[in-house]
Amino acid sequence: MVVVLGLGRFGNSLALELMSQGTEVLGIDSDETLVQRMSDRLTHAAVADTTDEEALRQLSVHEFDRAVVAIGSKLEASLLTASALINLSVTNIWAKATSNAHAKILTQIGVHHVVRPEHDMGKRVAHLVRGRMMDYIEFDDEFAMAKTSPPKFVIGIQLGDSAVRTKHKVTVVAIKRSGEGFTYAAADTIVTAGDTIIVSGKVRDIERFSELL
């Protein structure tokens, strides 16, 4: 079960997605209208001041091992809510940040995972716009994975003979043919026209590879 503190657009979307995946959710917000709007869509929903440690304790938030501070626009409320969760010894705290400074402070006070949805989505879309990638996800240390169409030079030959890894510094990890699901790629896999591939590697190498025709 996850507690989501703040039921604005981000918290609302996150809570409903968790519910759709079978995760029980307690949603908390000081705005009674927002809570009423979500009350029949979440496992539990409560009106409370998320910065009030005692109020959170009364809602048994200290018994949760996962919490999300979904408050972004109100910096003080975000930090005080995160601090309250830390004092309650919640072991896995996620928090939304709206700036580098906000993210830095959240990390400094002990939040385990800091996310910047608008910033991260902007970076992701920028990568998609620049090349022929259909989807893209970036990890730490400039490493990423992307879904893309295969360039012509890999079509019709075994991946092991295409020199994709040595020439372009990316690895084809999975392949999908029309009407089928993704399967792991191997050295003897032959890519055909119309296939979709998943490649992994450094961000810039993936960008260059996705631009090949």
C-alpha cells in the first residue's frame, strides 16, 4: 500500500495509476474538494494537513513503507511534509520537485527518491523529436534504452555480423515483429524490414544510431 500526499494533478494521476495496477492507495490532501473527488476512486482518502506529523500519525502513515510527496508548487508544504515522513521513519519516500534547488533540499533532508516530472518529460520528448525513436528512457550515468526502427544496414543479416556494437557502440537487446511480442535478440537474430528494435547504450550513441536510415 502507498500513501500519496497531495492530490493535485500529479498526485491524482499517480494515485489512479497505482490503483489501476492493483496497489492500494491512501490519498491525503488538505483540500476537501480534491479528497471528495477521489474518495470513491482510492482505497482510502482523507482530509488532513500533510505537514502535521501528528495528523499523519493518526492516519497510520508511520505504518506505510512507501510514500509519495506529490506537492510541487508549495515549496514549504513540500519540505515540511517530507520532513514529517522522515520523522515517522517511512522507509521509502518519493517526492516531486519543481526546480534544481527544490530537488537538492529534498535530497539533503533525507528523501530517498526525487523526481521532476515536467523536467524529465521535457528531456524525453526532446530526444524523441531529434531522431526516429518511438520511445526512450534514460538511466544514470548517461545510459539509455530506446525503441526505434532498424536502419537498413542491419536488415537481412544476423546481428552478430552487423557490427552494430563495434561500429555504433549500441546493443540490440530485443526485437518485435508485426503481430508478435518482443523477444530477446541474439547474435543469430535476423532483423527484417518492419521490425521494431530495443537498443541500449550511451545517450549520444543511441541518438546517433536512431538517426541512421
